[in-house]
Amino acid sequence: MSLSSFSGAEGFEEEVWMFCPSQHPLPSTLWQRKTAFDEYYTELRDLQAELTLADFFMHKTPPARARLELSRYQSLVDKYDKRLEELAFLSRESLYQEIVESGQSKLQMMRSDLEELTKFWELIEIANEHYQQFLTQRYDRQVAARMYNFTRQMQDSLEALRMDYWNPLVHDLEENENWLFVSTLMHKMNWSEWRYFHMQMPTSQLVEPMMSVREIFNMKLWQWKYSQRYFTVAHVQPSIHDTVLTIIDCTNKRVENAFKHVAGLKYIDVAGESDEKPIIEEALMDQIMHEIQRAESGGLRVLIHGEQGSYRHWRLTCGVMMRRYGWSLDRTLQFFEKVPHVQKFVEKRKDELEAYEMTLSAISHPVHAETYGVMANDPATAFGQENVRKDAQRPHTSRPAAIPRYMQKTKSQMMREKDGEQRREEMRRRRSKPDAKDAKGKKRKLPFR
């Protein structure tokens, strides 16, 4: 607060004491107030135009300049507020009160926008920090859990903000559910080089985004979001379409999808009209494992089609994981302990998976570590859970006992044994013939007799 004194314009001295919000003297007479009001109002309109332009660039700016633009926007809003207070003082008992009230409403809107933008960019910075941490510790289950919890909170925050200029992002958020909106968000954050976030996280409503597709299925089993009764992958980026090698169709119907144009695409139809009928067969599992190995060798993917309300593809997925990693049924279900509906689906036909577990135990399927590199890419090892080797001690995953080194024979020893066996066979053959006689009729001595 400052106290100032002015002289009137009508020729007589008038001492006026007034509150000056801008800390500098303001005119007191009516015509001086009107002149100052016009000047300040012109500056206010210029500030408003500059704020509109700054607001436009705020929504288009890359994250690297976000803080700079945000501070500039903040300074402009503060300057606008300061000028508006001066105009509010000058407009008392005048006809300009309506203009001031309009400016105050605009200022309130700017303040709310500024607050929303500040919250939004704070979320962006935290999301980028979490995402970079997730990339550096890709297979850390705790980091994935924190990322999941944070993005759920971020989803609620963005829905609460409802900023008009982020409507496309909010649309993606509502359309593609949990994790796909993060890919859109990260795409806006990384303008130069972008790694698709949804290639690390599933977008299915059936799979909670707690575990990434890469971490769950090293063989690239993908679950896509379904629409109404059947799957749809129309929203999937075209760059992924060409990487699908095989589609395992558990719907019993060839659903039209975005992969139909892919050359060389192979379908594997899973027999069975209902969920109550068996789905796991040894021939089918061998075919799927062959396709997985073929896809991995070419850097491609195997996609599973499921149907809403059906659990046939979940039973098939559990069977593939048991075969793929050499896990028991309990170990496989333990892996899905964070996804309750999977437990519910599997319980309905758990007898089939138990029978398949007994089949694996009977035929002693080896752990596919040599073929698929389980120890390097096994989700259990990646998440830091119990090592799959603990399960390898079970009957269906045990390997034939290795021969101790001191009992192993060298190549030269094996050759000598082979030569000795041939010589002994020759001796037995000669002894079985009648005694040979020489020209004089005497018996001829045979060697080694």
C-alpha cells in the first residue's frame, strides 16, 4: 500500500489519498482516470492476445520447453492480474465496471487453465521419469507395479482435467482402455525416437496391465481388446500388422480383422464348439510351439484370438506356458495371481489342465531352455520371483541325469574299444570254421590261439 497526493485538473488543489495496488501513483480526477483506463485497457487487450498465443503454443510445445513456456505464461497471467486490479480501481463509480468484470472472469479462466497446465506437465514429467525407469529396469516387477498404479492415477487425473485441447488424448484413453493412452502420451513426449509403449504393455481388458506381454510371453502371445462379441484389432498400429506370423483362433470363427492383408499369414483353428469341451491336445501344442519357435527366429509374433466371456484361450495360454517354461499348473496359476478372473476361468475346467500336467509329467518334456533361452528371458527370472529351476526339480521338468565327467570316455578310448571289439569278432569267426591244414596236411596255427 502506498499513499500519494495529486493536484486536481480543474485549477484548484485537491489532495486525495488512495490505495495504489501497483505501487505507483495513479491519477485521481475523472478525465485522468479515463485516459489511464484507455491506456491500461489497450495494454490489457494486448496481454490477452499474447496470452492466447502463448496458450496455443503451450499445447503444442515439446516437453523440453514446457517449463519455460509455463513460466512465461505464469508471468503474463500475473501481469494481466496486476493491470486488471488497476483498472478495477480506476473504474469505480464509472461506466467501465462491466469491462472489468469481464476481464476478471477471463482472469479466473486463465488461472484455472494455468493450474490445469501446471498439474498436467507435472504428471508428464513424473510419467517420463517412471517410463525411463521402467525402460532401464524393464523386467522389474515392482517397477511395473508402480508404473501401473501411477498410470491409473494419471488416467483419473487426465479425466478430471478434461482439457479441450487434449481431447484426442482423452479419446484414446477412453477408447483403448488402460495402457494404450500411455503410448499416445509417450509419443507426444518423445518427438525424435519413440519405442511403442504398448509393445511393452498389453491393451487387453482380460490381461491386467501389471505384466507386460514381453515379460509374460517371450513367444509373443498377444491379447488384443475385443469389441462386443469378437475381437477387433482395427486400432492397432499398422507397423504391428506385418509382424504377425500366425493367428491361433479360439473363437471357431474367422473374424475379419486388420491382419487379413498380411501375406503368408497362417491360421491355426482350435477345435471345440464350447468352453466345456477339451481344447488342449498334444498335436495342437506341438504345432503351436513350432509356430512360436518359427516366429521367434524371424522376430515375428504369434497372436491369439479369444472371445468375450470365453475362457478357452486362457486354458490354451496356461497350457502353452506349462509346456513353454516347464512349469507346473500351480506355478502357472501363481504367475496369474494378480489377475483374479483368470483363476476363475481356469477353475471351471481345471481338470483339463491337471490332465495335461500329468501328460507332461509322463512324457517328461524337457525344459525348453536350450531352444528358447528360458533362463535369459523367463518371466519368473525377469521379475525376480522364484527361479524356474526350483520347479525344474519336479518330475515333469526333470532332465536325464548327467554322466559324471570322470565316467565319460574320450574319443581315442572309444576307438580302441571299437577296434578291440572288431578283432574279437574276427577271432570268434575263425574259431567257428573247421581247422585249416597246410600243403603238408599239418594243422595250421591260427593267431591268438
